[in-house]
Amino acid sequence: MQKELYRVLKRTVEESGLTFYREPLMGTADTGSSCITRLNSIVHSDHLLPGDILPGCRSVVAYFLPFRENIVRENRQGRSASRLWAEVYIITNRLLQKIAEKMKDRLAAKGFRCAWEKPTHNFDENLLVSYWSHKHLAFACGLGRFGKNHLLITERGCAGRLGSLVTDCHLENDQHMADTPFYSCPEGCTYCERHCPAGALGKGGIDRKACYKILLENDRLYPDLDLCDVCGKCSTGPCAVL
């Protein structure tokens, strides 16, 4: 079934006609794995567990759409997010929703149920902590490890967008990464810390309020676009495209 779902993922991206992405990644995990069952202690006590959105679910599916280098390269310039980065963010969120819908149809054809949370804006606006962290689900599914930029660094880098869903179909558990808070970033690399316009990254973790302030500033730069509270400067370094 994993192969079928991956074909759905690839076909949906190809049929979209969009040329922003490289080869997508997909991974799976058992909902009983330790990475999954401890989400509300790792992320936040209010973080949902798979069974909260689909009682009786057995597996998690996570997928990553890695951006092409030209998108990353353009966003390296200046303090503000590039218009292209903002546009691709909006477009990709819509595509992630469509991927979930197509996977749902494929699973339903086999007699299985699935459910998912939207790609973004599913967080506590005061704490700025997600109720459903796609990057933590993707970690559990073996897609990568966390970097100093607090993003998931996959085998194709960290510049891109993640999505996930849960299903009552039993899928083989992909070998997940070791339970370590950080990816093995190159020794001495502080690119993301130095290029964060908010100064939100450092040894003390991430200053979520400072980060979100910059995101909202960038949204105001593009009033003709849908909500695009983006930045992405921390995902344009050596780990952006691998």
C-alpha cells in the first residue's frame, strides 16, 4: 500500500503542472511507536494524537515536497521573504491539501479511512505552538532530523513543505531517526542563526514571538496575496537543498 500511496503523491504533484519541486519524499509510522505516542509531551500537552482525529487509526503517513534551488536562491536575498517564496508557500499548502484528498480516495477504494489536519495555521495563537506538528510526524516517519533552525532536515534538505495524514490501514513502520533533538549539523555552522532577521535562533532555542513578528511583517508586504506569514531565511543555507 505504501507504493500505491507514493504513486498517488507523485502523480498529484505531476498533474498539478507546478514546477517548484524536486522528487517528493514519503514515510510511514505505526501510531503505537514511541515517537507518536509521546507527541503531547515532546511538542506540547495540547498536541493532538492520531487517535484524536481518527479513532482506530493504525498508521501515519508523512510527505515532503522539496523546493527547487532557484526558489531558495531568490529567498536568500535581503531581509524580507521574496515574493516567489510567499507565492509558493500559498500554492504548496493548497497542493498538500489535494494530496491528502487523493490519498483519502485511494485508501477509501481499499476500504480504509483516513483523516488529516490542514497544512498550516493549526496552532495556538498565544503560545505559537502547533496542535498538529507535521514536522514531528515526519520525524517519526523517518523523513529526517531536526536542525539548529528547528526545521526537519531530510535527505533532500529542509527547504520545502510537509504534510501528513493518519489512516486505519496498517502500513509497515519505516525506520525512524534516533531520538535526538538535533540533526548532525556541520560543526561550526551557524548560518540559520546569523541569517534570521528576528535574531530568534540560538542556544536558548527559538524565540517564537520574535519569529512570528517577522512572519506577519512579511505578510503585510504582499497584501494582494492570501495570508502568507512566511520568512524562510533559516531554510536557505547549506542544508536547504541536499
